[in-house]
Amino acid sequence: MTIILTDQPNPLYYLDNFRRVLDWITQRYSDLLVSEEQDFIERFSRLPQVSQALLVRMVMRKGTLFRSSKLRYDEIGCSDAAVQPLIAQGWVVPNPVISIEELFGLLKKAEVLDTFKFETHAKSARKADLLEHVRDTFSESRAFSAWSTRLDDKVYQVCITNWCERLRLMFFGNLHQNWSEFVLSDLGIYLYEQVELTDTARGFLSRQDVDDYLHLHNCRECFDQGEALDDILSKIPNTPSANPWIESRRNKLLFKLAYQYERCGETDTALTIYRQCRYPGARLRQIRVLERCHEIDAAYTLAQLASQIPESEAEHHSLQRILPRLIKKRGLVKHLPVKRAAIEQFNLVLPYPAQPSSVEHLVCKHYSCERTPTLYVENTLINSLFGLLCWPAIFAPLPGAFFHPFHHGPADLHSPDFYSRRAVLFDACLAQLDSDAYRDAILQRFHTKHGIQSPFVFWHAMDEALLTLALSCLPAAHLRKWFERILLDIPSNRSGFPDLIQFWPQENRYRMLEVKGPGDRLQDNQIRWLEYCVAHAMPVAVCYVQWEEAA
């Protein structure tokens, strides 16, 4: 599917890409297409090439309204001629009826001033202010040509955007990837692992899955745009989806709604939603809301239940703080506090920077020298080492993991069964840590896979010098422990690593430093990583920075 660029690029590259998507969908999703969509694909193939190209140009641009004067493409020629077959198909409407808001979106400020005969002093006003001035006067929609005879232009409206968005969703399996993926791939800006795909590989198994995804996506857009919470909640299906992937999206949206209700003080509604929600963290939020509402017995009962089978390390860590507090509020016998791992910490006094700079970079510069190179790596280094060693397991062509050529990573990366489905493959990768084989494997993949998109490898932060230094100073036993914890909870444990790493190459050892500026404190995920490292005898410390002036 990747286009090979030549010295004279194909000016119709975007049309070739669109045709490829249609062929891909026809081959893999024909049973999920309704007759109108199948008819569109067939009729599109019979259009004149310039009409196909113009339609694709409009579909790939933002919005549905386009001025003829803005549809100028050398490879298409006269857009007014190319659009006629599209009008005949009913896919484009000429001279559409539009609102005053849509008109202002199409016109330049000078055209607005000329069309509505604003006074001279209005030239300094913003176009948004001009719209507010005339909005009430021109509340009714009208055809573009009827707004003013002085507008020497035509407007066309594309009517098949929803069809094309559905086709894009079916191809990518999401709506955050778009047509630019083809271009970025063709230019070599994005490189993708070439996973072997069968002719039946696809992201959606039924028409209902596609409908449910689009419906939940629209609900999420309403939430992001600040629409009334009650209206959005009424649109979310009460019945769980049979598709685990769709169901996870439904639960995530419910969690966001519940949290917003909680922030607005509507705790009863928030609790009701949290009880129905299976998104990670919903049970913990429910405990916190019950405690805040002084329902201590209910909070304690739920916390006790959660502590017996915590859903994650994050929940377990939070419950260690919450339960003693609830026990005290209930007047029960006080339990001995859980003994926390002793994390090394120290203070560092530095001059206040003359130029703006992050505290992490200042500490890095302070400690770095030829004998002890110190780097600001945060989450990039260990994740990258993990991604390189475990590349075959991460990109294994399992059913449902890959279904188009532009995957940044497996589609089921955040699924609860991501590791279990690949346990044998991951175990084989980690087994290389029992000998020196892991060094060769990591270095080899650094060269052979360089630049290819990965959910773990941070290419911009990696070079061969850092890789070689890390492999000589980081013990294989420590790598194994880090990698095993990442696999326990990928969404949570890919972050929280200490900011800096110090190397002593001559002694083949290292130390990780978490840096905190004045007034800053450790976050929960950082504490969990620090405690994990201490528990496994890994050298870590927290550096608290103070400024000389405040010392």
C-alpha cells in the first residue's frame, strides 16, 4: 500500500490512496456495507477522473462547504466543470442554503464589510464581532447567491461526508487517524512495521460495531463541547456492548461523565454512574465520593472488598492510604500502618537560573561530567529497551491486533488480555536476558527497525551511544524486573519512571534520580515505581531542589 515516490510525484496521489481504501474495504467489509454505500463505491469508480479527484479533495478538507475560487488544482483544471457529475449524482449541492454563521465562515473580512455595508469604523472590528452585530437581523438561512449579488463566486456543499467518515473509520479502526497517514508514509515521515495481514483481517466484526463506535464518538464530541451532561447521559446505551473494545469505550465515557458530575457537586448521579461503570478507577472514585458524603460505613465496606481483589497496583496503592483513614473515622481498632519502602532522598541547592530552564535539565547539567554522564530520559529509555527487545511479541500478527498498514502499535495494546494472548512470545523475548543474547537483539533491532512507529520506542530520544552506555551499565536482572512490571499494567506502568539516569561506565553501574523543584511533590505513579525499584535493590533516589536565594 505504500506509494514509492519518484522525482516527479504523482499529482493524483490522494486519489490513488482513496481508491486503495475503497478496494481494501470492498475486499474485507463488503458484508458490513449497506446498499447505498456499496452503490457509492461502484458509481465513484465510473466517474471521470477529474470528478473523482475533486470529490476526494473536498472530502479530505475540513468542513462541507467550499467556494469554487478555493478549489483550484492544476491536476483537476476547472472545478466548476469537474463538479457537474458530482452534482448529478446528488453528492454535491450547488448554491446551498446556508446560515449567517456559515456565510461568515466562507467570507473574508473585506467581503463581509462589503456585503453588509458596515460603517468605515467597523474595519477595525474582528469578524466575530461583526457577526454578533448582524446575527439577529439575519436569522434566516438563504442560498449563498441570495446573500449578495456582489459575491462573484460559487459555493458547493458535499453531502457524503458521513459516508466517507464511516469508510475511514472502517479502514483505520478509529477516527483519530486520517488520510494524511498515506502522505506521511509516502514521504517517509512515518514508517510502519510491515505486519503480515490476511485478506480477512479487519477491526470491526459487525455493522452494529461500527454504528456503536460512531454513536459513542458523537457522544464524546458532545461532552468535549460542553453540552448538558443529562442530555449526553441519556444517549449512552444502558446495555453493555458484546464487543469488548466498544464496551471499553462506553465505560470510559461513563467514567468521564461521572467525574464531571462529581466536580459539579451532583454526587448522587456520580455514584449511580460509578456503580455501573467498569472503567479502571471507577470503584476508587466511588469510595472517595462516599467518604466525602460522610457515608463512611459504605465507603469502608467497598474499600475492604476492593482491597481483597484490587483491580490494579494503582488501586492497591491508594487503598493503603484510604483504609486507615476510614478505620479511624469508624472508630475501629487502629491497624498498624503499612510499612513503606525507604526511598533515598536528598536536597540540592542550585543558583536560580538566569534563563528559563526546567529543574530537571538544571540538575542534569549539574551532575553530568565525563566520568558520570547524566541524561534526562524519564520514560523514554526503559520503554525503548523494552520495545526493542520485545518487538516480535508486540508486533505479532494476532487476530484483531492489526488490520491496516498504518498501525502505530497493536489495536489491543490496552486490553486486559494483551499480555496473556502473547505470553509465550514475551517469555521467549525475556528469556534472552538470561544470556548476552539480549544485547545483540536490542542493538540489531535499533538498526533494522530504526524510525518505525512503536508504542514503546522513543526514537527521538535514542542514539547508539546512549543504547551502548545503557546496555553496559544496566544489569539484565533489573531490565527483566522493569519489563515484567510494564507488562503487568501497560497503560499505567509506561509512565512514572525517574527523570534522570546517571551512568558510571568504568564501574558498569547506574543510579536513577527523580527531580522535584520547590513546592513539587511525588505523584502516585512515581512513588509506585520508586518503591518497586527499592524493593528490588535498584539504585534510585529523589532529589529535592532548592534555590540559593531561598536557602
